[in-house]
Amino acid sequence: LRSPACCSPPRRQRINPKDSTHGWMKLQGQVRRDDFANFDVKGAIRELGIEHLVDMTGHLPHSQTLSAMAEADALVVLHTPGAKGVVPAKLYEYLATGKPILALADTDADVAWVLRSTGISHETAGFGDPRLVEGAVIRIVTAIRSNLTRPGEPDKLAQFTRAGLARTLAGHLEDMVQAHAAGKGLSVPAVR
């Protein structure tokens, strides 16, 4: 997340710090200033007056992280703007939970493509416009509160498991070996 400040103005208008009905957010893992391009996450939380709504858990062992994901109402993936061909491993763990996913990522990035391909409930919004981020948050919270979320389609999700990705890779390698053996030369299949 290169500019978390993009989310601040609408939240400042919408969140009453004394009203806890908005729920709360758990930021799990290490939150360091340099991870956020010198943006002071903790300072922004203080400035918004929402310290009581944000739990900064810190680093947990992987097994506890997986349990926390399973207990969450929704999961947030933060993706670096412009890194369109990169899919963070965390997204695959999120998919396995069947929980709704809020992706703060470019809408034409592979992260968005993976989410669309699975049928899982999700919202994707880029960082450039705080109103788009706010709208995505509102839509995903509304879907959760209305019990309108989808865990994704098992056959579509299966293609993004380690086993599914390994099968796809093995199939491409087998096709290339057979083409080479038939004298057709090597060709690299398109990923999508």
C-alpha cells in the first residue's frame, strides 16, 4: 500500500469515533513505516480517533494467522499499484477461506482477474480515488450484513490451489514435450 492516505478523507467524514457500531479492524502482521512508503499508519489511526476500532496484532505464527483468517468477516489484500502481473501468495490463502475479499489493487491487475475467475465475493478498487475505495468497502460490508456473500465456485477455486496450479503447469510442460517430440518445436502457452 503506497498511499493509505487516499482512504482517510471519506472515513473521517463517515466514522464517528464514539460509535462502535461500525465494527473494528484487525491489522495483523508487522506494520512498519517503510512498508507504507513512510506513511505513518499508527499516526493516521490516532488522527482519525479510531484507536479503539483498530487492533494492531503484530506478527503471529502461520497457524494462528490461518485461524484468524477463518474467523474474519472479510479479508483485505493490499497490492502495489502498477504491479499488474504479480499475485501475492496471501491472496491464495484468502481464497481457501471462502471469505469475501476486498482487494485494494488496480482493477486490471492479475489480482482482480483471479478474483473474478473464482466467483468469490469480492470488491476491487484502486488507490487513486478515495471515493472508489469507500464505495468498495461499503458494498462489501453491505453484502456481509445482508448475508449475500458467495464463497466461490469449488471448481473455479480449485484451479488456484497449489495442486491446481501444479496440474496446469504439468499440462503445459507435457504439451511442450509432446510438441518437441513431434518436431513442432517448443512453444510457450499463454498463461490466460
